[in-house]
Amino acid sequence: GGSGHGSSRLLGFAEVPISTADAVVVPEGYTVQVLIPWGTPLARNGPAWKKDGSNSAADQTLQVGMHHDGMHFFPTGRGSDANREGLLVVNHEYVDQKLLFPDGDAVLTPEKVGKALAAHGVSVIAIRQQGGKWTNVDSRYNRRVTGATPVTFSGPVTLRHAELASNNAALGTLNNCANGHTPWGTYLTCEENWNSYFGTTDTTWTPSAAQSRYGVSAAGGGYKWHTADARFDVAKNPKELNRFGWVVEIDPFAPKSTPVKRTALGRIKHEGATVVEHDERIVVYTGDDENGEYLYKFVGSQSWKKLRREGRSPLDHGTLYVATFADNGTGTWVPLVFGQGRLTAAAGFTDQADVLLRTRQAADAVGATKLDRPEWVTVHPRTGDVFVSLTNGTSGSTAVNPRKTNIYGHILRFREKKGNCTELSFTWDIAFYAGDPSYLPEGEFVPANQPLFGSPDGLWVDPDGRLWIETDVSNSSQNLATRKYDHIGNNQMLAADPGTGEIRRFLTGPRGSEITGITATPDGTSLFVNIQHPGEATAFFGEPTPANPRAVSNWPDFDPAGRPRAATVVIRRKDGRKIGS
Ligand code: FEO
Ligand code: CA
Ligand code: CA
Ligand code: CA
């Protein structure tokens, strides 16, 4: 690993080593506290967590969901209490059905699909800190949004659109990966691998070109919900698919409000939705996380404050663009607007709703640049530099994806013209390469003293300018020599100084887990990070079974009769100072 003793003034902690332990490890002088693991009741008198997986679907609707991902801390306290009281809004990306049910996932029933739906979505939970310890508390704001919560649509694609209209109510959000938050205080949750929930046993069904472009298949992604709930049968309910793939806005301060799918932001496998503004016009960056997919941004057409005063949503009024990256380090944003460029009737597009419903095909038509799986986007609060994690992929040898087989990933940086995020051209470079120099050529470009890591995913530049990097090495690669990941250990979080290029490893996670989601109190003394899918099968640690769900991990309870649980962890310093400094 790296020396961890560079000279960056931003990085003030001692590096932690590579780990294969079933633990969260943080630097000396820091503490870790587990908060709101999967199954925690939202109310004190709510249904208690049952460690054998036997909580019902109804119980799960009143408990924290599974597999925490993106999240944001909204302070509710005033003054210095802003650092002690707030709403933690957390995505629950997907479910591990081997762990979700007491009898595993061989056979699905309507009750089991109901529980799986209830374990997806978003949790809004009031939390409070006393004496350095955080707890979740009863609050009128506490709520669950699940795969079965009524939702509404806004923007150019409506529920009346022929491709969405059906007798089924519009319900739920699924595969809520990363997130965003708006200047007006709402939360954005992003639908990523939604196609995997749909399938059919109808052997006469074949996917349309539009369905294939998003990976919709008869087999689905292994959830088998279509065998127990016709809503997820693509042959019986083909419109249901088109209700997913959107960015969803939730107002955490209006617990009775209906989540809104904001269709002007396009339909892709959204990783996150990072919002910035210039002269009151908002810009939303969003990656489409699949090998060879694209990077997008939405640019608001008018002042968001003016639109809000008029009772209109700033997320409904603007233009969606897709990025092209030239090999000479420049790039442009190309509009995805019906009637402009190649998005015409002659090319098969019917209107703006059609362009947005088939965003990937529209981006293909305008010649967008394929990327190695664009995941999180973060914007430096002072320099305006935009960082994008390209986690891994094989999208080919262009300057922006310089490795032909990119198993370790890299972090792209670009600067919008004049530092103005609403501009339509930019310059770019590669800020950091991940990798293991002992494996060449994949270790090419990696400084010899850089800490070993791979598959960067979660990113956040904190208010001081530290770039936090969270990794998501897949469980099929973790710790394996055959995948060139045997020197890298469990997934981790690192901090980088974008000015000096130094990276230092800050945290390592439990076995089988991914590190994701990152948010902090305004004073930076409590940092919240999510531990997703601890105990997920890895080729290295073995496959869990219903009889032995702990084959890989039993974090965080370490109860011999229990099972691993995704959770938020809160990181603090024993001296109470700012994290990372
Ligand atoms: Fe859900 Fe691309 O990570
Ligand atoms: Ca991710
Ligand atoms: Ca990932
Ligand atoms: Ca994940």
C-alpha cells in the first residue's frame, strides 16, 4: 500500500491498512458507531427486528429498508443544534433475498414480493446526537417510501402517455442507488438497475428494441417477482417498465407528500443526481451506470427561485444534455431536444416525451461518448471542478477511457467553460487512476506510492475540498488473484487532495460489503457512511445459505443466530474535531 505520510494539509489522519477482517476499521483517534441497521423500527413502539428474517411485509413497511446506499443529512436543529439534530434520508438500493426471508429465495410468494418491495425505496428518519452518540428518535417526519408507495409523474412524460398508461396505479420507486438534494430542501433518489425486477415465463414474449436497450429480458435479474406478482410480468404489464428509470423528488419535511418522478431529467439507469446552481439556474449531473453508457446534465431554463414562487418545479423546466469527450481534452454538451439535430421524426422520434422515454437511444443518435460505467458526480465547492467516478468497464480505447480493459477504474475531472456549470463546453482530464501497479498493464498510470484501491464509486468533495472516494469492487472480484484484486482487500473509503494528487486510505469495510453514501453534519464533526450488502457472497469467502447466512460476514451484530445487516455508520473523532483534517 501507499506510505500514507504525504504532505497534504487537507489530510490529517494516519492511513489504515488493507483489510479482510469482518469489521469497519477507521484511523487511530476515530470512533465508529452503527446506526439504523436494516430492520430498525422507525417508531419506538414499531415492530421489533427479528434476527431470523421472519418479519412480515407489513413489519418491513414500518422498519428501515435493506441495503443502504446514497443519503443526505438535513439539519433540523437551529444554530449549533444543526450539528446535533436532523433528518437522515437514506436510499435502499436492492435486496438480498437469501437474507431477507427465513426460507431463502428458491420460491417467491405474493407476501415475499410484498416484503421485498417494502425493503426497497427510501427511509426518512429523525436522528439526534448527545454526548457524541447518535440515536434515531420518534418524529412526525419519520416515513418509508417503498416499491409500493403511490407516486406521481411530472414533466414531459406523464402517466397519460400511451407507453405508461394502464389500469394499474403508479406505485413505488426501485433500485434507489445514489442521490442528490436541491437548494429548496428536497431529496432526489435515483432509479438505477430497475430492469432486473421484471421478467416473464411467457415463452412467446420477446423484448422490443426500446426494452432491449435497457436490458429488459424474460429471465430478469434473478428476483423472480414476476412468478408471484403480475405487475412485474413484462408480457402481462409492459407499461409498468416505463414507470421506472427516473429521478424521484421527495420532500422530507412534508411527510404526507407524494414522491414525484421528474421526467425532464431523462430515463436511464440513473446513478445519482448532483445539483449545483449558477445565477439561480440549477444544473443536475447524472451518470448512467452501465458499461459504455453516457454522462448527462440537465440545465434549468430560468431562476429556480422564480419558478418556485410561481408554484412550478425547477426540475420540470430545462434541457437535458449528454456529454461528448474529444481526445484532445475538450468536450461539449449535446442537447436531447426533439426536432434538433438527429432527434427528428425522420429518425423515428415522435416528440420530446419519446426522446426522454428512450433517452439512451436519443443519446446514441447524437453520438454521445461511451464511458466506463459513470457512477457518482461531485462538484468542488470552490474551484467548480466536476469529478466523475468511472468505476470499471471495457468501453474501448479512447482518451477518456484509456485502458482497454479497465478493471480498476479512474476518476474523471472536467471544468465547465468559464467555471459556469450552465455552459455547454468544457475541458477535461483524468484526476486519479485506481489500480495495482504489480499487475501491468492494468496498473499503468498509478503512482507507485498510491494506496491500493479499485472500482471507485461514491464521491464527495467536502466543504474543505477533500475528495472522498468510496469503492465498490464486485463480490465476484473481491480479494481474488484471478481478478487481480487479491492485494486490495475489502471495499474501502479514501480521501484525496485534488490539488496535490495525494490519496490516503481512511476506512475499510466488513467482508462482502460495499462502502457507499456519504453526508456530514454542517460542522464536519460527524460523517455518515453506508455499509451496503455485508455478507454478500464472494468467491473468496463463500456462499451464504439459509442454514448458514453468516458464511461471509455477520456484521454488525455478530449474533450466531442472526444475519448480516446493511447499516449507516457514524464516524467521529475522540477529540471532537473535523473528520479528515
Ligand atoms: Fe448502484 Fe452504480 O451503483
Ligand atoms: Ca454506486
Ligand atoms: Ca458500483
Ligand atoms: Ca450497490
